Amino acid sequence: MGKRDPYKLNRSGLPDPARGATGMKHSRRAFLHATAAAATLLALPRLARAQVYPTRPVRVVVPFAPGGPTDVLARLIAQRLSDRLGKQFYVENVAGAGGNIGTDQVARAAPDGYSMLVAVNSHVINPLLYDKVPYDAFKDFAPVTLAVAFPTVISVNPALPANTVGELVALAKANPGKYSFASPGFGTPSHLLGEQFRVTAGLDLVHVPFGGSGPAITAAVAGHTPIAFAALSAAAPQVKSGLLRALAVMSKNRSAALPDLPTIAEAGYPGLDGDGWIGILVPAGTPTEIITLLQREIAQIIALPDLKERLLALGFEPVGSTPQEFAAQLAIEVEQWTKVIRAAKLKAE
């Protein structure tokens, strides 16, 4: 018989006890090296996935019509992501059913990082309003980041004889049922704040929902719906050009976009503030390393000096939260808007 090789493993892949202490020592070392190598190989697919992502264009779904704040922010972020990650991030507007149609498309998409949802508060509000929605706001999605926050502004057509919130209330009370107010859509934060204002002030106003802040502002400018509750980012350009008259911003603090505009509390109605937000979600099951990459990139993008300045001018407050912080905010939103919906006795048909 030939001499035993003390460095060989037996047929089971383990050190052969018959080969002595020296053989055991070297074999153990070989075994540990092999185990470490195997662990590295198992981790490689995950690491490689994050390093090569994306390898093809990424669909960024905005569940509202073009021209609103969600659409504006989505396009700003998508362009920067395209530049930074080397593949096209393209925006697709899928409006309808208060955002439910576009949201459901992303919920059903493959969890591979190539479908993103640009969501607003209605993501958690709609399930509170509708008897049935085609998605689960929590189970079907993974939070990436709450990108920005923004306030709602009360604005009116310049032909309306109201220069302050107090004058608007007096005018509406003197003409019950005559005036209507536009919102970006049923169940949006701007709509709910409008309803909260209507209930608190005891007004008889007709709500007219639109498919986004852009169309709502356009209707107010045209005078079809002389009052509008919409995102400041959508209203600010029209206010600055004189096509709309802003009466108050519905937030705790004044906005850098319109610093002379009083808050709703300063206008005499405290407690009616509530910020909207725009956040990014992906289908549940999307790899953690891709979520981490997207969150980091988006947070860095909105913190860039030139973009941050532009966002502030539009009425956006950059946030860039972590996925965990965004998840916590979503839970808070459910409690907050449930109270408003109950007070206004709202229910989707």
C-alpha cells in the first residue's frame, strides 16, 4: 500500500482520523478555508445584484396626471438617477381611481427593482375611504424613502371677492352651495384638508375632484372651480404670476416659496394644518440591497445644493428618510387621516 497523504480529506469531505494529528490540523485548516469560500460564494449573487443594478431601464410610476407635484418631483429624481446609475429611469403616468390604478400596477410588478411607485398620502388614505382597494398598502410594498414634504395652499381665482381666509368664509356663508372647491382628487391630503376646513368653518361648499394638482389648479385659474386646495408646489407659479390669489398655507410654518403667505393658524384657523408628502416604494420582496442603493441615491440627490434650492422654491421640503423611518410615518398617517375622514363623514362610492 502507498503512504497515506495527511492533507487529504476522506470521501465524506471531512478529515480522515486515520491520517494523524498533522493531517487533522492541515485538513481542519482546509475545511475552514473551504467553508469561508462557500460563504463568500453564497453572498456573491446578492453583492453582484447591487453592483450591477440596474442593467435595463427602470419604470417609475406616478399614479396621477402629469403636471402635479408628484409628477414634477418624479421627473427631477428620475433624471438624476439616470445620470448617476447609467440606465434610464423613465416616468409613466398611470392616473385613475385616486391613484389606485397605478399603485396596483406596481403592487403586481416583479420585485426586482425595475418598478418604482412615486406615492403620496393617498397610498394609506385610499384604503380608509374605499370599501375595497386592489392592493395592501403595507403588505404589497417595501418603503424606500419619504423624499419630500409639502403643504397645501388655499387659493382662489382673482375674480372672487376674497383677499383673506376670513373674507372667503364670509362670502361662502352668505352664498351657501354657490361655490365649489377643486382638489387633486378624492381622498388626497389637499381634499381632506379642504373638507376639514369646510366642516370647521361651517361652510356649504361643493367638492370637485381632479386627477392631480395640475388639473385642479388649471380649473381654478379658468374660474370653473373658483377655490382650490392643492399642493403649494403646483399653485406657487400661478400665484406668483397673478393668475391665482393665495390666502393661506395649511402648515405649521410659512413656506420659503411664498414667505409672505400666512399659515392657516395665522389666518384664524389653528389645528387645520397637515403636510402632504411624496415617497418612493417598490414591490414587497425587492432585494434589500437594491432598496438600500435607491434610498442612498435619492437622499443624496435631493440634498444636492442646486436641486435642494429648486425644491424649496417649488414648495417642497427635502427629507430623504430611511426605509424604517418611512414605514413608521405610514403607520402614523393611518391614525391621523382616520380622524379627519370620520369628522367629515367621507366615504368613496
